[in-house]
Amino acid sequence: MSKGSAYYTATGDDGTTGLLGNERVSKDHPQPEALGTLDELSAVLGLARTFSRTQRSRALARQVQQHLYQMMAEVAATPENIARFRSLTTDHVQWLEKTIQELETQVPAPRAFILPGESPGGAFWALARTVARRAERRVVTLHRMGRITNPAILAYLNRLSSLCFVLELWENHAAGQNATPAQSPEPAP
């Protein structure tokens, strides 16, 4: 058996992973599950950043990825170390709210549910929205378990899915595409 390298440690070969502190948990424990989902969300935001037409969308994706990195440190911490890694605050939530409000003045909200896929950037923002919702559910589990106590994390993830939706519309608009309603009109008699 190898002792590891710069790219792997081999310490998780037994199905456990280390947290930020002196604790190892099973890789299917809710904490690594939440971390993995946040990591996946950051990767999807990287795709949204790559495929977005507008500089604004790309800049917002990068900023959110940086916020998620901060959040992941807190989510990865053991209960006795969590205060040391707390950096996400209500200021971050307010930044999201302000950004959403600025964007929604320029992109009207659809009157019905829409189908993702009108533009590459918009499609990746739609995917980011769904992964953000799953990350939120995973973090809520940790909150109920008492492993996450920072309410700003829950609020941030809740607002983030709204930002992703607005940016889906924003990118579709930049591509000259209108949203497709999820329900087709009734056929004529």
C-alpha cells in the first residue's frame, strides 16, 4: 500500500475522512455529504462562469465560489473548532439580496415555471440553482444535528438559489432568448 503523494493521502482508504479538528467520520456522514455538495456547487458555478456571456455573471460566479470556500471551512470544522472557521456573516446574505434586487430590475420575472436550456450560460445557472438547493438541504441536516450553528449559512444558501435563477434569466436575455414555459398551452379544439 502506498503512503500517499501530493495528490492523495490514502488516509481515507478505510472509508473515513478527517474534519477540521481531531475527528474522523464516515465518508457517508452528513458532514462530508454537505461538503461534497458544496464542492459540487462550486464546480457547477465554475461551468456557469465559463459559459456565461456577461462579465457581470462571471464576476458574480467567482465571488460566490469564494464565499462557498469560506463556508466549506466552517462546515468542515468539528464543533469545538467551528468558531475559529466562522467567516460568513449576514453581510454576505445582504450582498446577495442587494445583487438580486439590482438584477431583477433589468430582467422581468417569468409569469410561470420555465424550462432550463435557452442558453448555455442560463442552463448552467439553472443547474447551479438545483445544486444550491441540495446543498441547502444537506446543511439544514447539519443544523438540526447541532453541527452548524451559523444562521447566515442557511440564509446564504437560500438566497443563492434565487440569485442563480435570476442569473439564468439574465444570461438568457443576454443571449437574446426568451424563457420557455414549462407547461405548453392547451391544444386548440
